[in-house]
Amino acid sequence: MISQSRRNFIRSSSMAALGLAVIPSSLKAFAPSDKLRIAHIGLGGMGNQHMKWFAGIPEVDIVALCDVDENHLKETKNKLKELRPGGPRIKIYEDFRRILDRKDIDAITCATPDHWHATIATLAFQAGKDVYGEKPLSYDAGEGKIMLENMNKYNRIFQMGNQIHAGDNYHRVVELIKSGKIGKVHTVRLWKTGAPPELKETEVAPVPSALNWDMWLGPAPYTEYIPAKCHFTYRYFLDYSGGVFADFWCHIADIVFWSLQPKGLKNINARGEKADGIADVPKWLDIDYEFDDLKILWTSKPPDVPGAADKGIGAYFEGDKGTLMCDYGSRTIVLDGETLTDIDYVPKSIKRSPGHQQNFVDAVKTRTQPESNLAYAREMTIPMHLGLISYRLKRPLQWDAATEQFINDAEANALLHREARVKWKLI
């Protein structure tokens, strides 16, 4: 029998779907016996990671799986049965909209290709469901705005899947930067090494019988099926993603936006070279971002600073009293010529995460936004989109942060939001 608090939860979801802003006070806490019922949409490598993570949380029941590839569906369903023998009945779907129609599902995770992220999240909000969405947040800047407007309108919860955010190292770096011990930070250098693979397969091929290629493309422009454009390597085509840069920007830019909250972006200047083969994302990419009182410099190779050469990804903060360099799990501070890994007298001031996925579950139950919430994630993601636009146009751009428009540049503004294919224009 369903509990009273669970009835209230479902009732609130229905109210949200109707656009009602009031969330009942009874939703501010769940009974310990209540299970959060989750569906996973998009079941490639990261989608299976989502399934494994949430399957490890006792207060979650996974009740539905969705993918446009029948093979992904079958494989993931079998894996879930192994992880949770005797769990609830699992229904599988090709069309994610069938999941959103179900009133008994509280939340979804989305690990589809990037060009589907915003559509699925927005429709989930409208259906009264909370969302754990993979990064990058959206395909373009306009989609991120649509997502935020709908999340607020329907009183939903959103967590972006930049899991590094939950680690202790990032929490400590934020405490150290905010303490002011390295002084006022004027420049941050970010980097991620690695280039796209050389994709040579250009021949149009028959669509595999297990794959709904039209729905895989969804909002993106139609093209005949070329295997290299599908599944994992989709990320190396600008119609669907933004290459290594878009894949990793949020993981390392996260520490900058959390620590410094950069404001007043004014100028973006990207230089890069197209990937080898048929991919059209950058092979390498350098971008200079100028904010009101901060410069963020992105490169595809480590900057020429001490200790960076052996790091495949990193952030190097330059303050007027010292420097701090970090990656996902380490940090190095230089003050007055002394190299440190911590500053003992800077207190811990930020509550540590219970885990990125647990943080989402807790947020859904308490109706409070999690750490990597949508408003925060969108602020962090906008510069990524603008950097790709500068790369595509091969010129510097001026940005008005207040209006979220390029200054006197219709060509650049046209790239802020792509119109979906008519058949898949769902938001």
C-alpha cells in the first residue's frame, strides 16, 4: 500500500505539471520507509554508471529504463537484475515520453547524447519529475534558459552530473581560495589535454535493426546513418556536442565558478584547429575569457607553470599573494616561496557532500536544490557555449552579460539557440 507521504508527493508532482507554484509543506520530509522511484533515460556508458550509482542507494527503487537502442535496453536490464535481484518490476521503453506519462515515477536521470539533454529535462519538469542530468547541461545557451524557466515554473529539483563537485578536494580548494590567503585572484588557467580520435568512416550504412536512428537524432538536423556519428563518438560532431572541450569544461571550470563566482563576461576569443578525419569539433582549442575583474584562459595543453606539465587536467589560480594549482584529487599552494598542500589555519567552512547522487536524493526528499543545481550549472556552462561559437566563427566576440546577447553581432547571436527539427520540436 502506498504511504500517505507518497500520495502527497505524487499529488504535488501533478500540481507542478499544471504550473502551480505552491509545494505542500508535507513534502519537506519523506518518511524513512518511502522509496524514491527513478527511471534512467539513455543507457550507454554513463547511463549504466547512473544505474549502478542509484542502485547502490537503499532508498531508491529503479523502476524503468529507456534507450533508443534495443541492445542497450536489454543489456542494462540484465545488469540491473544482477545488482538488485528481487527488486521491483522493471519496465523498458524506447520512447522516454512513456516514462514521463507515468504518475508513479518521481525522478529521472538523463545520460543521452548532449543534444537531447534540455528537451528531456524540460519535459520532465513539465511532467512533475525531478532530474539528475548528465553534463554538459545543454546543447546550447538558449536551451539552458528554457530549462531554468521550466524548473522554476514547475518547482522541480535538478542536479547536474559533474560528480567531481562532491569530492573533498574541491570543497577544500573553495575554502582556501575564499579565505584570501593567495590574495585577489586575477587569472585562472584551465586545461584539458587530449584530442578527438581520427574518425575516417564516411560511408552511409544501413541503420541497425535495434536502433531508432530518427529518434536518436531527435532535435538535431537529419542526416543519413554513419556509425561514427552515433553512440560514444557522437561527441566529436558539432551537431550533437562539442568535443573534448565540452566534455570536460564543467569538470574543471566548476572549481573556478564555485570559488570565485565570475561576473561580467565581456570578451571571448577562441583559436583552434578542426579534428582530423570527419569530426568537426576542435582538435585543440585555446580560449581567452575576460570578465569584469578576472581572466580565465583555457588551453588544450598544460600551461607553462611549475607542476602543470604532468597533469592532464587542471586549474591554476594566480593571486597577488600566491598561487594554487589543483586537479580532481590534489592541490598545491605556493605562498612566499613555500610549497604547501594545505593551510591548516584556514577552517573548514563548507559542509561536505554525502555523495553526488545521494545529494540529489536528499534534495528531492527535502525539496531543496542540491549543490550542482541548475541555476549554478547554467552560469558555469554559458562560457563553454560562447567559446564554441567563437571557435566556429573564427573570431573574437563581445558579450553583454546583462542581456545575454553578443554585441552588434547577429551572426553570433543566431548560434545561441538552434531550432529543433520540426518533428522533434517538443519544447
